[in-house]
Amino acid sequence: MADKLNIEWGRNEYSELLKRWPKDENGRPEAPVFLRCEKNLDMSDELLVNMLEAYQIPCLRIYPGDGAFGRVVLGASGWGVDIYVPESLYQDAKELTEGEVCYEDL
């Protein structure tokens, strides 16, 4: 039974993202492009990512500074979260998020 275990704890989020991420002609994942930084305290990052995912635009979340630690310990990152999208879908993502207020603009 032990040889049938597939231990993915901690990796599942990124392995699922990699399956959905567009590939280039050589089968390598496209380069991620920075879309915007979102607050992590009020769920605005979740809303943005879920909206983009509904339009088949996968999103990579990077927690700057010690944000990943804060997310684990406190449940939210005080530094916010950087949202990246595939290069080929950047323009679509930008148009979908126009009019949205980014906390860096405040």
C-alpha cells in the first residue's frame, strides 16, 4: 500500500496550476507577467484570482517579503500578494481588471 501513496501535500496547488498554464511550442510553461499587487487581508486577492480563473486565465500568487510566513502563521500576508498571469493572456487579464482599485493606487 505504501508504494501507491502519492504525497503531494504542499505541492498540489502549484502542480495543478502548472497543468493549466499555457505552454510554448517546445512544451515549456510561458513566462509569468506581473499583473498587480493585491491586499491579502480582505480577500480581494481571492476575488480577483477567482474572476480571472473563471475566464480561463491561470494566476500565480507570490507573497513578497515575509508574506508567505505571515500567511501561514496569521492566515494573511501583511505585504499583500503579487498576481502573475501567463504572458499570452496578460492583455486579457489587464482588460478584465481595468477599473478595479489596486491598493497600491490608494
